[in-house]
Amino acid sequence: MIPGRQMLASIDQSLAEQRRALNETETRLEAAQRSLLELQQADVEDYRALAATRVDQLSRGELERHMDAAEQQVLNLLQARQQALHQLEERITAAARQREQLAAEGEIQAERVEQAADAVDAAEARTQARLDEDPDYRQARERATEAERTAMHAAEKADESAQEEEAKGTSYRADPLFMYLWKRRYATTEQKGNPLTRWLDAKVARLIGYADARANFARLREIPLRLREHAEALQTAADAALEALEQLEDGARQADGITALDAELDSEQNALSALDEKIETAMAEERQLAEERGRFASGEDDHSKQAIAHLAAELAHDDLMALRREALATPFPEDDRIVARLLEREDQRRLLEASLRGLQQGLAPQRQRLGELEAVRHDVVRKGYDRPGSSFQDGDLTRTMLASFVNGLLDRQGLWQVLREQQRYRAPRSDSGSGSGLGGFGRSSHWGGGFNPAGRARGSGSSRRPARQRSGGGGSGFRTGGGF
């Protein structure tokens, strides 16, 4: 079993590893792009050397000036790119440092929340034990319990009677002559119709034995109504008894300082929630900067695209292509060496371009996996799986599934299913089913103990919490007895 915060730390560690792997891929991609550009620049130098021996003086001067201008333009673009990349790297470093600092603050704040939750739980357990020894409180609890039990029985009787009326009344409602007389209010002071229709109604009534049937149907309909009124009156009395019990509990919580401890816990949880939001914002900013850094690495930034396109256009110039053809047709050894280098670089360029395509294809899944892992972290925090009292039952299984997800062997839905199935909340020392919780009656309880992330969201600002999920028996305090 591992605590929820430790599981969140494991996710953060996996995120860091994914970021490092992504950075390594981008570094390799950028190196390949740089090598490709260097090959193009080397081609320019060789063409310049080839021009020195193959063209006349006037043409040579014009060609060299043209190539020098092209190189200078590319150099300016690369210098601008380097400056923009340097500024981006500084922003990425600052964003990562801020996220790490916020994460460290979050760990400290989470410990403070845990301590505040423990203090509330211990205080509630002591108060419950003290109230359990108070005769007045025990009497109030017994009255509330009995009133709730009685109200529940009455509601069940009313429901059963309504079901009985529905079943037994079917034959009456299916008889058209009976329902005709019933709707005309026959044999009542509200009977409708003129003397002729009344005379005809009387003949129909005698024919079908309406008098006895009407009495039975009226009684069948009346019983559920009376039972429902009785159940509602008993429920009102039960609510009043429960309110009186809650007033005693409120007074005890106030006197024992639990209300103040609750407020402190809310304050600590609000602070942790604020830190979580800042971490999410920092991660989003870092992700945006990383995407921009990825464009630089893959040569998709404006400076790289302009430099590569400009050099490619220059190297495809008609004068250079003609120069190369002439060099291939001459027996000069120096020309042969230059052309051999050009051909060798073409082979290197093809290999580099293939490597670039492979790196770019692998980059997309890495970015997707990083985004999905960040989404899992967000869900863990949103669901409260990292809060005090939360843990994961099979720690080894949970870590293994997380590693499988990181390695691409498990999708996000599968990982989340494992996390949901393994997550548990620690049973508190105080008993959330006691007192105004009324045991199995399904009423909410004053006793929260600070361990109910599902019922008490961070930043809720509420000192009254619904009953906690119970993960087992135990718990000090008292029972109302009964689980209807």
C-alpha cells in the first residue's frame, strides 16, 4: 500500500523522465538539422573552389559575390535563430524551476493538511467519546434514532399501501361503466347530470353493483393517502429530533475546539488547492514552451526554414549545376575530388533526412504520452486521490501499471481503471456513522475527521462534512443501532 501523495510523486517522477526523454530526442533532432545545414554550407565552399578553376575571371567574380551574399544572409538568419533559441531556453529553465519550486511547496503544504486532518479526527474521536458518556446526549440520540426508525417504517407502509392500491385498483380502473359513474361523482353530493341522466346512471349502478364497488375503491384509495400523511408527520418529528441532536453536537464541537480545527483544515486545504492550480498553470506554460522548443529542434522555426530554403535555392542555381556538369566532363584531378565530396555529401544528406524522418515520427508519440501523463496527474488531483487518508492498496501493481503506461503498453483509460480500483480511504478514528449520522439511516453526519476527499473538496470552505466512505470496521464512539 502506498499513500496518495507518494503515488502523485511517482507520477511526477515519470513526468520528469518523459520530459528528459523528449529533450534528448529533440537534441538529436536539432543535431541532425544542424548537420544537414552544415552539409549545405560545405557544398557552397566546394562550388566556390570549383568556380575558381572552371569559369573566366569576370564570371568567377560575379559568382563568388553572389555566393558570399547568400552565405551572409544564411549566417544572419542562423545568428537570429540562435539568439531566439537562447531566450527560449532561458524561459524554459525559469518555467521548470518555478514548477519544481511549487511542487516542493506543495509537498510541505500537503504535510500540513495531513497534520490538520489528523488533529480534526483525533478531536472528533475525543468529543464522541465524551458525548457517549453524557446521559442527556444519549437520550437525545435514542429519541432521534427511534423517531427516524418509526418514520422509516411509516414511509415503507405508505409505499406498500400505494403499491397495493395500484395492483388492486387495476380491475376497477379497467371497468368502463364503473369509471364512468366514478368520474361523474355518482352517489355523492357532487353528482353531475340532469334528471334523465341521473335516472339512467341509477339503472347502470344497480346493474353493476356500483354501491359496494364504490365503497371498496374509495377505501382502497383513501388508505395510502392517510398513511402518507402519517409518514410525513412522523418524518417531521424525526427531523425535529435530529435537529435537537445536531444542536447538542454543534455545542460540543464548538466547546472542544473542533470548529476552529475545521476552519484551520479548510484554510490549509485551500492553500494546497491554490498551489495545485499554480502547478497546473506552470505545467501548461512549460508544455507550451516545450512545443515551441520542439519547432526549433525539428527545423520548423521561421529562421531555420528560411536559411535551409535559401541555401537549397542557391545550390540549385543553374550556374552551379552547369559548373558541376563541366567538372564531371573534365579530366582534372582537383575537379574530381571536389565532385566526389559533393556526391559523398549527397549520400550523407539522404541518410540524415531518413534519420530526421524517424526522429520526427518518434517525437509525436512522446509528446502525446507526456500530455496524457499530465492529464492523469490532473485527474488524480481533481479526484482527491492525493489527499490525506488516501492510499493505493497494491503499491507494486500500481507502480507496474504506471510504468506500462509510460512505456506505451497501457492506455490512459486502462491506467485510470487500475488507479480507481486500487484507491482507498483510511478509516478514521472518529465514527462518521454515529450521532446525527444515525448509522444505517443514510443521514449526513457532523463527524468528518478530515479524511473525506470525495465529500469535502479542497477549498470548500465548509466545516460541516458529509459522512466519510468507510473502508472497514472499527472507529471509536457510538452506534445508533439499526440498519434499515
